[in-house]
Amino acid sequence: MSTSADIGSGSSAASAPGEQIARVSIKIPPLWRRNVKVWRLQVDAQFANSPVTQELTKYNYVLASLDGDVAELISDLLLKPLSVTPYSDLMDRLQAEFEISEGRKVNRLLTELDLGDRKPSQLLREMRSLAGSQVQDDFLKTMFLQRLPVHIRAILASSSDPLDNLAVMADKVFELSPNQYPSLAVHAAETSSATAQRQVPLDRVDRLEAQIAQLTASVAALHNHPHRSRTVGVNQPRSRSATPKPNPNDRSICRFHARYGTKARRCLLPCSFQPPLAPGAPPAEN
């Protein structure tokens, strides 16, 4: 947003004769919600270059640059009577609205950050921004390495160089072969899903290996005892159901025995049918 400001001894349009008026151009950068603190430094730099020093003038510039959603969010402050430091009040409120709390920073640092499509050094800068001065470099190094691709991590893990040097080395390795080092995702849901998908084929392979082992053992047993199955078959007595039935085309047997066998209740001579020697068999009727 480009505009101009009249800087004088006051805000009145009627300036005293001989008063020097400097017309300057001020461009307020769009509000950076991810880091209002840095955005505030940029705005202060614009005013310092103007130079604009009046609180009310700076307040008006910043207010005019805000979009409707942000203005509505802080409407309670905007509708109140202005204090003697309206610009400072406005910037403090914007910073309070959008700045991440310390607990949220720690949670994001521990669970949400990943490399994505950034360079390793860019990831480290964001991690440092979230960690502040309360996290030691040794702990930050461990977290940083965990978020790097496996091959880069293996190269840097044994290095004792400062963390910033490790980030530079990681950038160089990444730039040499970026396609060989895909970024690692750390979201819990994705990791669980990938693990489950890998477990299914592994379980199937285990079952197939067990079945193959059983079949191999069975074949080996057959080779070790080739005559066992035939011997068992010879020694076993034949069941009664295996008794051959009379041939219906045999003309030496009467039609009753040819049809009913041992269950025939009548017999027509001449008949050569001989019932099996089984106890309890009913005699044939002649």
C-alpha cells in the first residue's frame, strides 16, 4: 500500500508559515500472520525511513492496510476511544492475536514440522524460531536429524560439527541428488497407515513360508519311507462295503440274486449264487 504523509509540527491541515513539510511515500507490507513480530519490524523500518514519528499517523497507516477479516477480529479495540499510544496498542493487539503461544510452538516443534519441499537449512531456521533460546543445540540437533531423509541423516549423524554447519552440509547433499532423498513425513496418521500397509504382505509371506516348510517336510518323509503307504494298504482288511456285487449279466444266477444279492428273499433254480460267509446273513428262500 503506497501513500504519502505530511510531516510537520502537528496534524492540522493549516500549518504555520515557513514550516517545512516533507512529502514521503510509505508502503506498509501485508500483515504476515505467521510472524507478526517480524512484520512489525518491517513496518517500523518503513516509518523510520520516512521518518514518521507520530503515534496517530502510524496508527492510521497500519489500520488502512489491514484487510476486513483482521479489522473485524480486533473491532473491539478499533471502536474504543484512542489512547495516547494508539499505534503501539494496535501493534500489540495484532501480535497477541496471531503470535503462536509458547506451548503451541513447542508442540509444533515436536510433532508437526517436517522437511517437505524445503532445504534442510530452511527447516533448521524454522525450528530455531520456534525453539527460541530455551532449547539447547544438542536437543535441537537430534530433532533436526530425525526430520532429514535417511541417507542424509546417516552421513551427518557421526559429525561433531556445529548445527549450522550440519545444515549447510545437508543442503549440499540434498542439492547433489534431490530425487534420491524424498522428504520424510512425520504425521502420526500417515506413519500408521504406511506401517499397516507394509505389515499385510509380510504376514502373507510368513504364512507362505510356513506352508512351504510343511510341504517340504512331507515330501522328505515320503522319500524316506517309499513303501510305507503301500504296506499299510496291503495289511488293512477290506471293508464289507468293498464286497463285489453279483454281475446282473451272469445267467447262472437267478434274477432275484442278480438284482438283490444277499438281500434277496427268493431264489429260482437253477442258481449258482453263493452268499458270503458272514455271520447272521439271512438264508435265501427257494
